Amino acid sequence: MTSYIQELQVQVPHEIVQYWGWFLALGVALVLLGAAAIARSFAATVATMLFFGWLLVFASAIEIGQAILVGHWAGFFYHLLSAILFGIAGFILITRPLISAEAITILIATLFLVSGIFQLIAAVAVATPGRGWQALDGIITFILGLLVLAQWPASGLWVIGLFVGIDLIFYGALWIALSLSLRTS
């Protein structure tokens, strides 16, 4: 069986190309923010918990507003219950960010362990091209889960900030690469 990979040709409008410098600045800012988050992973973890807590509180307010505005319909209590749960979860994240970070960290570690096992099983069970890379990804993911779990609950104070920082660096690198490719086009 032959697989074909087609290249998707995308034309970027001139209005976007002329602002490549702003995209570059965004990428550099994200990389710097990511480096700061890694350097201060405890503070980044607390900030992330507070950020998500406030998002849930605002989502709760919007959900309550929607339930009230819609009025008497079959989904009223569902939306009201969702709003209450969002509000409670947001309140917990805001008032207890460290305990919340520890709880979420153990969930992340468990997710890594399970995901790593499934990646390994899939690499062995399904003969796909590049399955060695998939097996390596499974091993690395499983080891990351073990490392996070081995340091828990202390890892709950820095893991989320570290992961957010790493994500910001890669996202910033993506914007830098995009901006540089726009400059040459």
C-alpha cells in the first residue's frame, strides 16, 4: 500500500505578510515568558491555578446568565447545575491554588502513565511506519509520569508551571518560524 503525502499550498494575504515583524515580536515575547515561567515554575503554577480559577468563575456567571435568560426550557437545570459546578471548581482553584495544583499534578502524572502504556501497546500491536518513534514516545511519556509521581506532592508545586513554560517556548518558536517564513515570502 502506497501512501501519498500532498503539500497544501496556502496563499498568505499581503496584509498579513507586511506585519511579519509583529508576529516575530509575539514569538520572542512568548519564548521569554516561557523561560520566565520555567525559571519561576512555582509562581507560574500558582498563576496558572488562579487564571483557570477565574476562568471557571466567569464561565459560571455566563452559564447562570444564559440559564436565566433562556428561562423555562428542558435544559435549564442542566445549565444551572453546570454553572454551580463551574463556580465551585473556580472558587476552589482561587482559594486553594496549591492544593489544587497538587491534585491536578497527580492527574497529569496518571495521564502520562496511562498514555505511555497505551503508546507502547499501540506501537507493538499495530505495525505502522515510525512505530519505533511511537514506542519511544510511550517510554518517555511513561517515565515522565513516573518522575512526576515519584516527587508528588512536592512536584505539584512546580510541574504545572514548568509544563506551561515549555508550552509557551514551543508556541513562541512556532510564531518565530512563521514570521520568518512570512518575511521571505
